[in-house]
Amino acid sequence: MSEESRTLNSQIAPSLVQQAMALIQPAQRIALLAHESPDGDCIGSALGMSHILHLVGKQCIPACADAAPQNLSFLPGIETLQQTIDDGAFDLVIALDAGELRRFGHLYEEHQAFLDNAQILNIDHHISSNGCGQVNIIDTTAAATAELIVLFQQQAGLPLNRDAALCLLTGLITDTHSFQFTSTTPRSFEVAALLLRAGAIPETIVQPIYRTRPLAQARLQAIILANAQTSCDGRLIWSQATDATLTAAGAIPEMDDNTSGLMRDIEGVQVAAFFKSYGDPDITRLSLRCAAPYNAAEICLRLSNGLGGGHARAAGATFHLPIEETTALVVAELKKEMRC
């Protein structure tokens, strides 16, 4: 066994691995839940885990309240992703990349009675996670839930094929923004190396996600950046998007991906807030990106009365308020936080 394998084979408490396998081994039909407003990590983790468990004879149904973004269409098994589940049809639910059942959107709202009583294995890496399962594998030092799944796979002695590796590498690459975020650790690269040896090719992921984008997306981002406002001597920046913004750009909602990250990359910016309201004018979603010492997850959780969370440097929240009211509230609080 290589030194890397020994390292990756001892990262999770053995008792947690044993408890998780005690749920998995007798289960024949398993639902793998990805959170609403999906990203590369939750979809890649759900599909990657599905491929792994299929290799040991399990019937797996990956599900997400919302359709996967078009730029993830290359993922093997993406056609199996469902937007609903059958109550009572599963021996086990594996909830991925979120630690609260409400984060699974209408999957939870429509199947609450089933999910509140289901056997659940929860695997997540967000600092705001409380855990929603009988067994909770939560490691906030993991750069992505996909990284944590690889650690579990290694420690549990489960198989890994090329399809699973590609899905899981997608989760790791997207949640680290190609290993650029501070959440990236030496272990992240060790996991990536293992996935490459299993057959995953980074170019397959990077090309559709980072190098190719529709003209409508570029137009949408241009409008949002043109309308951005700043405060605190340029340390704070924010902007908005509504249905009217999408219409002007000829865009669809998923095309606003990483808009807060683009604003955060502007020179001098420490906190970037992106507000969007599509469909329901009384619901606004916030995407927040922060530099140290500001904690995006803590800010989102506090300002939204528990309807938010994520990472220290990247988090989100939902407000049951119109966009202008939400923007005024959050920006005022951010100014206080930044003492300006």
C-alpha cells in the first residue's frame, strides 16, 4: 500500500465508518440527495457515490429538487438524476453536501413525513452543518464533500471506477475553483491524484465549466457588474439580478453562477454580495464571498435567521423579503460588520 493510500485511509473516525457501513450494507435501494440550487460538488458527490455503491450491488437513485446546470451535462450518470423520490421506496437515504433537510428544497417539503423517519447517512463539509442523519460524517476541513466521499470510500474499502472518479473530481475542482480557494489542503491534492489514477481527466471538467460559456451568460455578468455599487472605500461591493435582468441578457437563472466570485476578484474588495430574485418577488437569495477575517457562513446564518450557511469564505442565504428590502438590510449590516 502506498504512503498516500495509508494517509487517505485514516482520516475519518473508524466508528463513524463502521456506523455508516452498518446502514449501507443491508440497504438495497438507496436515495442520494443533492441540495437545491445544485452545484458541481453536490451533483458530483451524488453521482459519484451512486457509481461506487452500484459497484457493490446497490440500486441507487440520485435526486435533486432542481435540474443540474447545463455545464455539468458531461457527468456520467447525469441522465439518472431525478427531481422527485418515491416515499417508502428506499432502505436508506444519503444526504449530501448539506447538513439540514430543508436544504434539499421541495424534495424535503413534498416528502417530509418520509424523510423525517428515514434512515439517513449525512455526508457534508460545511461549517454551518448540524447533521441531519442517524450517522453524520461531517468534516469542515474537507475542501469539498466529494473529497470526504473519497476518504470514506478508501477507509471503507469500497471500489472506485473511472465514472465515480470523474464525478468526484468535478466536485473537488468546482468547490475549490480549480484549487484556488484557501480551503485547498495537501490532502485535497492527494485525493485529486488518486482520482486521476482512477481515470478522471481534469480537462473533461475544466473545459465546460471554466473555459466555455454562452454569450447570454457573458451579457448577464456584464449587466450585473455594470450595476454594482461599492462602499467602505471599495472594500464592500454588491449588485442585484431580477427576472428583468435575465430578460435583458437573454439568460436563464443558472447563468448567474459565480457572480459574487467575479465581484470578489475586483481589486480591493474584501466582501462581495450578490442578490437575486427570480419568479417570486418576495423571495431573495444572497450569495456572499468574503476575505479573512470575515466569515461568510456566520454572517449569512445570522442575518437570515437560520436560513443560510456554507463556508467561511463563501456562503448563501434565503430571505422572505423583496430584493430592495433585503439589499438594504444586508448592506447596512455588512457596513457595520466592516466598521465603515
